Amino acid sequence: MSIWLITGCSSGLGKGIAQAVLKRGEKAAETQMENRLKEIREWMEVSSQSDYR
């Protein structure tokens, strides 16, 4: 299993990559500049519970 380091995960390409990585069942360490941690945690939980693993 890979662990990805993804920067800029609060929106755009970084968010898309993070979601794809989580859907594959892999782990990600994500960074972001904006104060959107609650929103990021919510979509991480949804992505990790998906059927795409």
C-alpha cells in the first residue's frame, strides 16, 4: 500500500488527486493552506467508506 503526500488538497487538482487515492484504498498525508480542515475530514471519511476500494 502506498502513502501519498498531497499538497493543496482543499480544492482543485490536489483535492481530486486526494479523492482518487482514497477511493483506491491507499493512504494520503494531505496539506492545505486554507482553514477548511472540517470539510476535508468530511470528504475523506466519505471517500474512505466508498465501494471503490
